[in-house]
Amino acid sequence: HNHWVLTFVCADQPGIVHAVSGAVVASGGNITESQQFSSADTGRFFMRLQVETPATRAELEAAFAPVVERYDLDFRLDVVGRPLRTLVLVSTAAHCLNDMLFRQRAGQLPVEIPLVMSNHGVLRDLAGFYDVPFEAHPVTDPASKAAFEDRVMRVVEEHDIELVVLARYMQIISPELCERLAGRLINIHHSFLPGFKGANPYKQAHARGVKLIGATAHFVTSDLDEGPIIEQNVVRVDHTRTPAELVSIGQDEESRTLSTAVKWFAEDRVLLDGARTIIFR
Amino acid sequence: HNHWVLTFVCADQPGIVHAVSGAVVASGGNITESQQFSSADTGRFFMRLQVETPATRAELEAAFAPVVERYDLDFRLDVVGRPLRTLVLVSTAAHCLNDMLFRQRAGQLPVEIPLVMSNHGVLRDLAGFYDVPFEAHPVTDPASKAAFEDRVMRVVEEHDIELVVLARYMQIISPELCERLAGRLINIHHSFLPGFKGANPYKQAHARGVKLIGATAHFVTSDLDEGPIIEQNVVRVDHTRTPAELVSIGQDEESRTLSTAVKWFAEDRVLLDGARTIIFR
Amino acid sequence: HNHWVLTFVCADQPGIVHAVSGAVVASGGNITESQQFSSADTGRFFMRLQVETPATRAELEAAFAPVVERYDLDFRLDVVGRPLRTLVLVSTAAHCLNDMLFRQRAGQLPVEIPLVMSNHGVLRDLAGFYDVPFEAHPVTDPASKAAFEDRVMRVVEEHDIELVVLARYMQIISPELCERLAGRLINIHHSFLPGFKGANPYKQAHARGVKLIGATAHFVTSDLDEGPIIEQNVVRVDHTRTPAELVSIGQDEESRTLSTAVKWFAEDRVLLDGARTIIFR
Amino acid sequence: HNHWVLTFVCADQPGIVHAVSGAVVASGGNITESQQFSSADTGRFFMRLQVETPATRAELEAAFAPVVERYDLDFRLDVVGRPLRTLVLVSTAAHCLNDMLFRQRAGQLPVEIPLVMSNHGVLRDLAGFYDVPFEAHPVTDPASKAAFEDRVMRVVEEHDIELVVLARYMQIISPELCERLAGRLINIHHSFLPGFKGANPYKQAHARGVKLIGATAHFVTSDLDEGPIIEQNVVRVDHTRTPAELVSIGQDEESRTLSTAVKWFAEDRVLLDGARTIIFR
């Protein structure tokens, strides 16, 4: 038997679940996991199914075709557990890349990473230890930045990349690249209560005496750091922590928050409902 | 339109969701919330639906009758938000009762409490402030204990009680009463890592220097404190806390854990799968 | 023996601890709890001591007088566990007031509350159940607001109030009152990652799909909601929560965060270091 | 200036802090961090100081000698940030070792690891990536187990090892080795509420439907898994997690809990008070 994951979005209306489950039955399948959500905000209906069936992809698609047409489903079908083709962009900070590569090797993160790209060379050894190709191209001016982004897009096309992860890549992505990678570009950044604008937020957080610091993984839109939130975590700190210790504590939260967000995305558990995400954990 | 909550359990098999959603469609209804789970351990299938429909209870039951019969569903139908008839048993500790009554009045806990029973009189005023009847009967020997439990069962029958909550009721419930209230008797107790047997566990936890203390809400079986777990919470402590402070911290966890468990039960979100619970949050 | 709490702040310099502990020894006392912090940011030194001694207040003050003078200590001496005279301001939301009053009666919150003041009458019964006097004065225009704040200041003077708590008091405090109550006026407000400006933040948080909501207890300065942070908590939420449920979840965090902040303040555990707090938990 | 960390334990009695701070003053030093605790259970007094001073070790020891003698201090003096000589024992699970080595290289864990020893060879590459020597010796019978433990003791002596970490080393340590390494042998193990005895606890936790799983780092005594607790963490799970997922989630908690415990130990923040630890975070 094959194990499939199906996700779809459509206008909310009676009968969808009945029609979809009918297609599953017609294909000889059994639903092993199912989650749905009706958005009162946008009037849209979201569903994620895992189905075990002897049917092939073609047979399953044929069974679903009338439902897709009748209810105008934005439909996606994939094999459960298939590694997602993922491009990772880094600068010099190792913690997020290390966490992703360790989990990928340990079988906890269903991604395959054909390439790590960076604007620095310092993480070459780490990628090498995990046998992942690594490219470094300096980004120092508008021309080199444009060249870097052109290379990103060529890699995306050549490797049919499904997800680009900014694992502490410390360059602003151009609006054009944001647009071309919309819905498949994930970033991680630190989070504080309250938020701090400008340079060195950990120093500001220290000066203000915050009691919680955290991290947010989110989709990137051209409105930087303001895209739909995928996952957030915080941890408690106190007045004795130096700014350097806050950075170290924050990095732990960044690593685990980013890896969680990538895992959910790779498992087709993250759907977009306007400015927010529906997470089918 | 009416808003219904449907829960059922049956043997896992293909076609259930299709059949159930077909009954919803036939009744003119729309599914507004849906959760399901296939237990690999027991081979049983669990589902909870919320359905908006113009159908009456009789019409909805008629639409579901063939499905219930064909798939041998253990089926339950109720109105979303209907307050659950709940009997609360207490001794002298106020924290859990206070939390439940405050939330009930604030509209956050869908229960109605026709009576609070106690083996002491000290919480009479608290119940009175919330206009809840209160009875105290001393429990000092086997005869008075049997009389107390007889009174519990009469109250359960007279008020058609659906849930009995042990809100720090410090008497062991007889196996007979456990049996008669099976699946509708919830208790709260403190939890530690590691666990401690015997008297004064907070003192033991202090002596052992535990770093986390918590609370567990669970169904009561005749095997006391070992019934299926509904909810657990913990909070961090350190070596400076006195045993008395640990008690106070633990009480906060007990209050919120018990109120959460009662809320989920009252909303038909708690189903039993052998020795464990399925929680459709 | 008496049990005293001593707190002081001064310029950081060698020898302070030796001098202070010498005064304790001279008074025949023993240090039962001690915490200190040197602020690298401001160059100030903070200390909190609990001391058991047969000495009277006068004897203890005499023992410390030379140290206070030599090191220019901003010094405070109090009896451990003495209830702090606290004025509570509320509007219509009951959750924070209920939590404070319950804990106060349960012996977990060392405050005495000679009066609750409100711009509405709805919480009169709750205060009454705990035998706390209650005054309501409508605040509808600049004149009635000024009258309300005048009454606050008279109460502060008449009852020698040491702390004013805004327990969901939904009026902006005038800069003049902020100034007069500087360092003894505590507020609670909701907190989100990221923060939201303007009306109905829970609705905004819902629209944005935040995964964590929380609460911050802070000193009030004339720069509203931006005073030094005392305590923060968050709790995890997901896309299924309605704005109304977010409000309910947020209220739980508000209650426990405010009560914690008040407890620490009442126990002399909160000291100010410029824009941030030092918390000697 | 040098930066020293001083820890000591003695019988609780008046005047200690004054005497100790007098020695600091006499050495020309300044206290930069200070924590103390009086144990009501054992009548002992614990203190940890960080001191900046131009004094050499000999000068500082001379300044303290009279205090050590008079108050019978169990006294320890070290340089702040000095890497602790640490031997790590592993079997086949990589997660704890990976976390420790990554943090050590990133400057977040003040240890130096002259050797990793294992009863399997699979983690040789991971140690190699971080340039840490690695030895594997099979442990299959009492003779090979005794040989392994002999080798451990020789390494401890040759490298003057200060801490031995069981980073998922899946062999029971003999009572003799426990005894010889008492107070410097740390283990990590999973923790559940309630606890589970016997093989495959994650499977038992799944069957019981626990809602929290966690990890405990503790000193090893000959009473396995029952030594004084250093640190604990838990994370929330639900009924949808498979036993394999529980293992993965539990491993994350194990890694971070063990690394935290090792960091605190290496920074002289962990003191023993009978069956429990005093943690000066």
C-alpha cells in the first residue's frame, strides 16, 4: 500500500468532506489522519488527509478529479515522508544549520539539501561533515547581491527546489526574490516582548530587562519580518544574563523553532489563510 | 440553525468518514469542526464533529441511524455549549472549587453545579457567594463514609448528574462508587518527577530537590491515581522554596489543570481508548 | 527573634558586603537569605537581605547607620511578611481582582487592601465577599476623571498606601498621578509577539495567527505600557482559537502575572535599575 | 585583574558572610556575583562568590586561610571560565554528544574533552569532526565490562578528569565506579509523569497516554537513576504521537537538559545538600 498526503483549500460549503471521503473510498483507500478548519475570517475551508491505498498516483488523481472540479479545490498530493528539496542560505552563525543537518541525518527532518549557499565561507566544514555541497559568494554591493540572488534562482530551478530556508542569512532579500519564492521562503528571527526596532535587539532587551526572549519562524514577504507566523517559542531570562548570554539563549530558541517550522512545512502541515497560517500539527 | 456536537467510537474501517459526512449532508448540515483519530493500539476509530444544521435532534438522529447501525458506532449527540450537570466534592482546600466557580460564572466553563458536597463545612461560604447549594456530612468511620457515598449516588440520580469532580476531596472513593461512576469521575492530584509514594509528597519533593512540580487530572478507577490521564501541567521550582511554598505553587497547577480537564470533558473532547485518553482540543 | 528584610542600592565599590554583614553581626543577627547584583550598565549595586536578630528596629537602624552614611546607601528596612497597604483600581473585568483577593485570603499574597476603587459598580459584590470596602465613581469626562484621581491621592494619603495596582483599570492615568506614584504603581497588560498597536489587539492577534499570547506586569510611567517590566508569561495558542477564546486565555495569564508581580513587590524583591527591574526571587 | 569563583559549604552560623567578605576586602578584591543558601533541613550554609582581584591564587588562599579554619569551610577556588576536564561516555545515540560538542565549540559550554569512550564505534566520526579523540571497547560480558571501567579509571587519573558524563551510555555503572566517581558522575535519563519501570518506557508512556514527557539530569549513585537531581525539563505531547515520535521529542529534552547540567557543574554552580542539589544559577 501507498501512503499519501492530500491537502486542499476551497470556499467553505456543505458536502466537501462527503465528496472528498467518497473519492478516498472509490480509490480503495483508508483515511489514517485527517484535519480540517473552516476560517470564519476568509470563508475558506482547509483540509489535510493522510490516506493508505493500493491506488497509484494516477488512479488517486482520477478519483479526485471530479471533486477538484466541482468544489474548485486548490489541491496538492504527495507521498508521506518524501524528503522536500530544500535550499539553505546561511551567513556565519552555525546554530540553525547545525540543528537542521543533525536532525536531517537522524531521520527527524524530512528534507534533502542539495546545496547550502552563503555569503561567507565559515560554515563550509560543517556542511562538509554532513556531505552537503556548499557554495560561498561574497555579498558586498548591489551587483554582488544581485548575482547571489540570481544564483539562488538558478539553483531553485535546476534542483526544482521546494523550500528555501534563511537559517540566519543576514542579508535582506530583494522584493523580486520574495515575490518569486512567495509561500516557500521561511526565515527565523528573534522575538521579544515588547519588540525592539533597530540594531542589536539583544542589547536593547537587556537594557529594558525583558523576562522572556524567543524566536519566530515565518514566511518571508517583501514586508520583512512581518510575514505569516509559522511557529514561536520563548524562554525565561532574568536580570543576571549578560547580552552575550541572551544571544546564546536566543540561539537555542531560534534553532528549535526553525527546525520545527521546516518539519511542519515539509510534512504539508502549513497552509496559508490570508495573513496567517493554519498549522495541522 | 442548531449547533450540534457529535462524537463516536467504532472499529476502524474504510468508509466511515464518507458515511458520516453523508448523513450530515442528508440532514442539510455543515461540518464546522472535525477531528478524528485511528488508534494503532486498539484498532478503534474516534471522531468528534460540530455540525450546524436546521435539522432537529430527531431528524439528525434519523439521518445517522443507518450509519450507526452499519458501522456499529458508539454514538453521542449533544448541543454545543450545553452546560454539563456536574456534582463537585470537596474537603477543606478552596483553590480548585474557587477556580471552577469563578470560571463558570465568567462563562468560561460550561457546567451547571446543582450541589457541592463536602465532608467539612468550611467551603460553605464560597459556594454561597456563587449561589451554589452546599451540603456537608462528616466522614469519620465506615458507616458515615457509606452514608456519604449513598448520598452522592442519590444526588447523581436525582439531578441526572453527568460528571462528578473530586476537587481536592480527601477521601478514598470505594471501588463500588468508582465502578458506578466509571468514565464520569475526575480527580486532580499533584505530580512530581520522580513520583513519591506515601504521606506528605511535597515534603519528600523538597527533600529530594525536585526542579519541577505539577498536577495531573485523570479519570478515577478503583486503582486510585492510576486512571487515564486527561491533562498535566508542571512549573519550575528551585531549592529555595519551602515545603509550604511548594504546596502553594502546586495548588495553582492543580486549579488550572482540573478546570481545563473539566472544560474539555464538558465539551465532549475527551474519549477513552483503553488505558489512555484521546483529547480533541 | 525578629525577622527583617533589608534592601539597599548604592554605587558599586569594594567592601560593601563586608560592611553590611558587619552591621548584621554587630546587631546579633544572622543572614537567612541574601541576594545581590552589580549592574554593569549603571555601576550600581543592589542587595536584599533577610536577617533574624533579637535587635529592635531602632537597634538595627543604629547598627546600620554608619554603613548607610559611608556608602551612601538608599536603604529600606521592613518586617518579613508584613502586609503591604495596597489600593486596587478596577473597571469591569473581574479576573485579576478575584485572583488577588483569593490569594490574599489564602495567605499567599502579603497585602492588605483597605479599598477597591472603580469607575463602575459591577465588582462591588466580589469585593464584598472578601469584606473589602469598595467605591465606584463614574469617569466620563475630564472633570470626573480629575475627581477620581484626586480621590485616589486622598486615599493614598489617608491610608498611607504603599502600592497602587491597576487590575484591568481601563482609564489612562494622568502624567501627574504617574509622577506622584512613581515606583509604586503597577499595571498589567496583554502581550503579543509581535506587538499590536491600537484597538482590540486580540482581534489583531487572531488575524495575524500568533502562536503565543501573554501578559506583562510593569511599573507605570507617563509613557504608558512602557515602564520597567516586572514579570511576563506566555501561553501557546493555535489557529482554532476564536478572538473570544484568546481573550479568556489571555486573562488567565494576566491574573497570574499580576499576582506574581504584586507578591514580589510586597516582599521587597523588586528594585529599579534605570529602565529595568532587578528581581530578587 | 583575575576573576575567581569561590564556593564553600559549612555549618550555618552567624558571621560567615562578614568573615568571607572581609577576606575578599583584604585581598583587594571586589565581589561581582554572590549567592548563598541556608539549608533548614541540614543546618548547612552554602555560598558561591565571583571575585575580581589583583591577588594571585596564593595570596587569595592566604587571605582566606583563617576563615577556612575558623568556620571549617569545605572550600574550593577556581578561575572563572576555566574549561573543566570532562570525560564523556556514549553508546550509539548521537543527540547528547552532538549537542555538547557543538556548544563546546561555540563557546557556550566551558569543558575540554580529552576523550570520548564508547562501547560501540558508531559515534567515532562525530567526535572526529570536532577533533576529539575517541575510543571504542566492546562491553559484552563481566570481564569486558570490568576492563572498560578500569580503562575509565585510568583515563580519569591520567587526564586528571573532573567530570564524567554519561551521555546516553547504556550500561549500568558498577557500584565501585559510582563510589570512586561520587559527586562527579552525571547521567541523563528520560522522565515521565507518572514514572514507568522496566523496558521501553516510551512505549509505556504512549500506552498510558501521558501528556508530558521530559528528562532529568542527575548525579549517579549506586542507587541507579535515584541520585540528586540537577536539572529537569518537560515538553507537552498528545495522543497523536507515535512511540517513535515520543523518543525523538524526548531526545531533544535529554540533550538540552544534560548540556545545562554540565554547564552549571562546570561553572561551580552545583552543590550537594544531602540528597538534593543547591543550584546557584
